[in-house]
Amino acid sequence: MKTSVTALLCLLLNSAFAQNLQFARNLVDTLTSPYFWGRGYTRDGMQKAALFLMKEFKAYGVAPLIKGSYFQDYSYPVNTFPGKMYVELNGSKLLPGKDFIVGPASPGIKSSVTLIQKDSIHFTDREGNILVSLENKLTWSVSEEVVAPTVIKIDRGRINTRPVSLNVNIENQFVKDFKASNVCGIVRGTTEPDSILVLTAHYDHLGGMGADTYFPGANDNASGISLLLDLAKYYAQNPLPYSVAFICFSGEEAGLLGSKHFSEQPPFDLRNIRFLLNMDLTGTGNEGITVVNATEFKKEFDLLKQINTRSGYLTRINSRGKAANSDHYWFSQMGIPSFFIYTMGGIKAYHDVYDIASTLPLNAYENLFKLIVDFNSKLLSN
């Protein structure tokens, strides 16, 4: 009888986490859909994503963090590409995102030119208004400024002739005061509400490049924001003695701007943060995870490893030192104990059009969720 009960409990537990995985897959599918257009700077992609996150928090019973609002508003300049994105090389039309990307700081231009070779990978027009660069991999980013010349990066593996003639029609729009919001919720602690565990992830991505191409951002960072939402739903149903805050940052791809704004204008005393856990690029995991700041907060890292060793959640937990590579950075610079966790192995898509939901394995998702829940439950009791 005892064996049967144990087996039933294991079956129910596995079923619950299978539901967690489906929850994550549904969220990643949704956040990478054309409706959100890369959660960026055209077609109101970032604003649509912020409203979606707010509605999710409300549905779970997660309270707003900032004086009755889920939103912490701020703004910054950004160069955008909402319109024409046409490039023809040697008489052949190139596909945006796959054959070429435009430099994120590029001004718009309409021109037909003959190219002059500068070196083995760079070509320019006579006036120096256009720079063509042959690349082994196309990765895009976000710029807060416009700087000439117009840079066109071409995947050298998708062309078979030397660039000679170029016909381009690229439209940019510089937005001096782009409106963005961090989306913030909280589950109040049952006995120690002033002690706060903070869980963070950025929801923004690169947005669109032209009228027909967008960057879905499945691993970066629909995966992390889905994990955060899953944890928010869990803690709303299972509150801890201390409070758990959930911060969905915007502006990460433009230079960690949302987390910088939050750290400089916090809605609560940051000294109340007992620990901060940032989740970014969490969609793989067959090779384990890496923990940034592991060397800075050795006691907490040892606890994380002990839990993993005992339960066998992940194949490896790698230690890494300080790094300014995600939204934990500003907080750790202020001496706030914090980790940045990202998964290892699997797909290599990053900042390109191939970071899509259908190829995101989420193969360590369930066990990473369990590890974080176990870590959080023991973190402040030690």
C-alpha cells in the first residue's frame, strides 16, 4: 500500500511539472508570435508585451509592486527600422535577416552604387555613405544613436560572387524618446513581508528590421520570462514567509537600461533585497547551467550545488565570476547578492531570425524550475 501511495505521488508530481513545461511552451509560442513583433521598437511590440505580462500577473493573483501599478515607466532614444528594407547585390535581391542585416546605428539610404573593395571583407561606395561587410554569422542589436555610414552586413555563405553593384532602399526612424516600462509584481510574505527575494528576467528583444522581418527571441528571452511567469504563478498559490518580487525588465537589449533605471529609482529600499535571481537564456540545458556571480556569493552558490547534487536536477552547474552581461549587473554593483543563471548546450541561435519557438528544446526547464524552487525555500532559512 505504501509503495502504491508513493508511486501515485510521484505520478502526480511528474504530471504537475509536465503541465509546467506545456505552460512554458505556450508562453514562448505566444511571445514569439508576429503579434509581438520581436517585443521591440516597431508595431508597438514592446508595449504589447508589457500589457500581456500585466494581464498574466493579474490572472495569477500577483499584486502590483509600484503604488497600485504594475508599470515603472521611463524612456530612452533608439534607432528603428519600420519601413523599407531592400538590398539588391549584383542584380540579386537579398532576404532581410537571412542574407543580410543592417547595422543598428545606420541612417536610412536610397541609392544605386558600384562598390570599391577596401579589404577582404569590406566594400564601400565612392562617397563613403555605404559600407558592406561580409560576415560568417549575422547577429543584430539595438542602437541609441544614428551614425553614418549605412552598414550592410551580408552572410558570406549565402553569396557566391564578389560584391560589385548594390541597389538599396532602407528606411530608418530615430525615436528620441521611446517609451518603455518595467513590469513589476509582488507576492507578499506571510510573516516577513519586508524581506524580499527578487526574481528578474527581461522581456524585450530586438523587434523588427523592416516591414516584413522580425526577430522572435525565443531563447533570448521568451524562455526566461516564461520561467519567471511560471514561478510567479507558483508563488501566488504557495506564498513564502518572505515576499517575492517579480520584475520583467525592458531595454535590456539596448544596454541593460530597464534594470539600470530600476536600480537608480527603486520603488522600495533595495537594502530589503535578501537575494536577486536573474534568468536569461534559459531555453536549453542539456549541458547544465552557468551561474554568474558564483565566485562573489560563494555561500549561496555552494547551497545551489548541494541541492542539485542531492536531487540530481541538472548535469552540471558551472561557476562564473562577475560579468556585465544581463540585468543582475547593476544590483551586484551595489553589493546586492545576486545570480544570473543561463542554460548551456543545445541551439546556437542568438540575436538572429533563427531564435524561434519551434526549435527551442526547453530540455532542462522542469528541473531548473524545481532547482530554483528548492533553492528559494532554503536560501533565507540558512
